[in-house]
Amino acid sequence: MLSLYEGFFSGGARALHSTVVAGLHQAGRQQHSVLSIHHEMRREATLQRMVDDPRYRALRAAGVRVTSLGRSTEAGHDPRTFTETELAAASRHALSAHVVLSLKEQPLRLVNTDAFPARPVIACLHRSDPEHQGQALGDLLRAADAGRLASIVCCAESTRDAYRAAGVPGHLLRVVPNGINLARFRPASGARRLALRGAMDLPSNGTVVTYAARYDAMKNPALLVRAARQFLAHEPAGHVLMCGAGMSSANPDLVADVATAFADRPDLVARLHLMGVRHDMELVYAISDVVALTSAFGEAAPLCLIEGAMCGAVPVTTPVGDSASIVERIGFVTGYDPSEIAATWIEAAARRAELEGARTAARPRFSHVRMIAGYASVIERAYRDTGMRMVRV
């Protein structure tokens, strides 16, 4: 099996797909490899290199072969065209596989080239806004029309519904819900939680709200900052942690958002922590009372809500994608008013202990074991139905 990535950069889709690939490869029934179009990409004001990415390292540790076409967004390549050398390399990798997986629809522009060999392709979709994906939706539709797609895996019901409405044939769409490694994402004991807070220089008492997202209009970080201003004014011992690509003082746009929102109360800014990309989110979530999401569009099944909740935080989200169903009985859904969001964070923290039983009961439905089994079934069906007929290496 060959997975095509646009590149390695911070984000839930790459983390989830890499978990699937590593899990299937280690299970032994399938052999997986990854081909990345870019070896480095500038995203959220940060140049992110493939070899530095934790998903890359995790795949390599699992024995998965990972290579790239060597592109960099810094080199000014035309993203819609490929050189003969690149096409030849991609063809060699595809010829060694029985089935090709495309992480999101963007790599399908490579699959749609005449030089790409005939292989059953499974597109793996992780958003619910095809209208915001530029030319990628057209690439998906062309691949479907050409008969290249054996199946399309949607991580959420909202993804399936949105792409079906955009013209993608319904018979291709399969829903495999997101899952996480529950052994990694779990609550910390009381003593460990206090120790972790101390290590992060946070008070043992007081409400901690964590926001884990990249700096992107879809994630609506400016709304989060405005809600944080309201929350910190009402909670003298409260703290807000902002984690993710672009969530640091090196991002001038985020700095401007903070300056605008806190212009009348600069004294509160000390309790707003810009933490950037973290590779220990299970620990950050474990010291949190609330995991927050303020996205405006595009979300399907946000991993931050699942990961945070399974570490003991109460998820509070805006009504995007499948978020409402994810937090049902274990969290809260708000509108887009910052005062409402701040008030809900306070309520969620106050009810954290009350919701513990519901969070524990919900753990099995968020297991990555079920997710990996779902992907395995789709892949094996694609191989069985079209692979043996199409592949003659």
C-alpha cells in the first residue's frame, strides 16, 4: 500500500493517517509506504521539514518506508505540474503497490496525470468544506469520473454529506470515524496532574483552558482570543493555553489579535500562554479543565476534542462538522459570541467531575483500534474488487 501525502506538517489529518498507516503496517497483513510530494512546506508562518516531523519519525519507527519527491514550497514550483523526473519517481513507487491511498484530495492532481500507473485509489478525506479546497475538489471529481477511485474514506458523517452534495458519487463514500490511542490519551492521577501543572508553571487551582489548533481562518483563532479576554477577566486564577503551528509570539498575526482583544486589559495577557507546536499534547490535555474549539467552518471530526476529552478535559466547541455529536453527553456546544464561549468554559470546568462517568463510558467509541480495522476493511475490499484485476507488475 502506498500513501500519498502533500507534505508533513502539523495537523490532525496527518497525525490520524499516520496512525492508521503505522497500525496497519505493524499488524503484518499489509505492507505500507509513504510518498510525500514535499520534503518541506511553509505553513502557519513556519517552515516545517519532513524529517523533523513526529509523524515521520513515528512511521519510520514502525518500519514504514517514507520518501519524498523533494519539493519545497520555498522553491516556487508550480503546484499543478510535475517534472518528468518527479513523475517517473511517483510511477516507480505506485507500481510497487497494489492500492494507493491519498491523504486528502490534494495529491490526486498527481494521480490524475497520464504517467501515473493504473492502481485502485482510496481518497481519505478529513474536512467538511469541499468549496474551500480550491482546485482539489475538481481533482477528486476527475479521479472519480476516470474510474481511478475505488473508494473514498470520510472521517465523519459531515464529510460524507458535504462531498456527496458537491457531486461526489455516493457509492464511493465510506465513513470511518476518527479514533485515538487511548493508552496515550488518558487522564492523569490527581498527584501527577498537580506535578504536571507545577512543571508547566501553572497553579494547582484555577481553571485551565487549552486550545489546540493551527493558526488558520478555519480555526477562528481571533474568536478564541476574544473569548480568552472575557474568561480571564472573570476568572482571576484562570489560564488559557494556545498550542499549535503559528500559536506563538513569532506569528505577527496572532500577536496583533492578542493586542486588539486585550487592549483595555493588558494585565490579563500574562495568563494567556502562546505555546506553539507541542509534541506532548497528552500531558497538556491532562492538566486542562477544558479543551476549546472555536472553528468557523471545515471541521469534520476534530481530534483535539476527542484527545482532550479522553485526557479528562471537558470539550467545548462551536457547531462545526460532527463536533456536536462528538461532545454529546460529555461536553458543550456554543455559538460564536465570545462572552457565551467564556461563560461556557466556566460552566464546563465547574461540571468536570460530574461528567467524568460519561467520559469514561465514551472511551470505547473513540478507540483507534476500531478506526484501523475500518480502514483495513476498505483497503482489503479495494484490493479484492479491483486490485487483482488491475495490477500486473
